[in-house]
Amino acid sequence: MAADTSAITPTYIINALQLNVLAEALKKQACKGISHTRSPAIRLPAPARQDLGHGIACLPNPHQLLAPHTTCVILGWGKKRPSDVHGTRILHEAQVSTIQQGVCRRSYWQYAITDNMVCAGRGRRDSCAGDSGGPLLCRDRSMRYYLQGITSFGDGCGKRGKYGIYTRTANYVPWMRAVMSKNYFDD
């Protein structure tokens, strides 16, 4: 996760949770300018529990719009700088703001930035290589976190005029609910 020094907040995981994935459902979607987007759903052997310190975020409403300039949090174990060989051993977080689609499309004119994507960044705060799959978490008025995005790609790390691109999870909520309710996973 690229950020200026003041933007990096290490999160030390005291009680790490390691669960084996029992099954995976995968939704692939072709996009112009991008080979495809992959949105996996995984089944865990046991439910996550807040009383054990597991972080839990709500799903947004289906196709919910996310206003530009919304302050959100990104998390990841990716690189701090593009020149780093490896990611970090400590989970890092940074505050970013969502960006208007038009601004993002102009910044990434060579890609098809679709309505299935949300762009976010703030100064040099950005996701970086190794952060893919991490959350873009935004709070609502009740201060609950909602999973508004999944780290997808970007151009470098914290580059001026470039932003992190996240899969817009609100557009996949109907699929997520179908996976959870129709038992896509064989027991």
C-alpha cells in the first residue's frame, strides 16, 4: 500500500484468523481493455465472529451508488513503494476518497472504466501491488462499515493523477446473495 509516511497506519493482528477455504464460486466478466474481472466468493468452515476480533463489514444495497468524495479505508499487505520486492508483513490501512467516474475515466483513458468499478485515492495514498483482493470499506451514517469495493488494479502506486481501481461490490450483491442462498457450494 503506497502512502506518504503519515498515511500509513500499521494494524497488528494479535489473534490472527487462518481458515481453509472449503469451496469457491467464481464470477468472470469480460471487459473491454481488461482481460476480465474475477469476483470470487469463498465458503469458510466457520462463521466470522466479532467477539473474537474478526473484522466484519456489511454488503451494500444492490446497485447502490457511492457518492464522489466519500472517505473510505483500504487495507492490504501489498508493497509500500513500487520499487519494493515484496509486500509487508503487517496489515496497513490508509484513508482514501472516492473519485468522480468522469475524472477517473480521463485519467485511465486507455482502459474501459465501467460502472462496475469505483476509483479512489488521496494524494499519494493508494493501493499497490499485492493489495489486490483487499477491501475498500466505507462507513454509513450509523458508522457501520460497508464493503464498497475490492482492490483490482491501478497504474503504479500513489502516482499523481492516477487512482486505485476497485470492483464495485454493490453491482455484484445480487450474485453474492444467490451464491449464499442457492447453495452453490456442495456440502
